[in-house]
Amino acid sequence: MRHGHAYQNVVPFLSKYFDKGKFGRIFSNLPAFAPDTPKVRFALVDMGKKGGIMDAKDDLTKPSVELIIDPELQINNPNAPSITVGMTLWDISVVL
């Protein structure tokens, strides 16, 4: 599967760029980071699961806004007040 292509059960929105994948306008020649295999899918699910390496360990009984604005709730997942919200993720996607 090419980078940015949807799986069969996903109904994409109409776009003149869809044939280039989800990120076709920016990364039109970017290949997939890994082959689409059961092993790769399992590894990705494992990374994203509760307790996995991507788990921020936030207290999910608290309202989401509180997790963002209350410093006492950011012990395991601190904010970076010197940058705009979302820039970390955007920067990572550009670097990768």
C-alpha cells in the first residue's frame, strides 16, 4: 500500500488530490516507512496501546481540557510552552 492510501473499510472525503494519497500534496514521492505486513501492524498497535511507548500515561478520568491546561496533570506528559500547539507533531512529520 502506498503512503497515505486508505484501507478498504475507510470512505475518504472527495478530493482532487486523493489519487496522491492523504499527504500527496506535500509528500507525493514519499514511500511507506515499512511494508504493510501483519508484523508491522502488530508493532504499531503495540506501540499505541495503553502502557505502550506512545502512552502519555495521562489520567483519562480528567477532562481533556484539564490535561492540557493544568500543569499538575502534566507530570508524565509536559507541555512545551515555548512552541505553538501542534508544532511538535508537524515538525516530526516534516523531519520523517
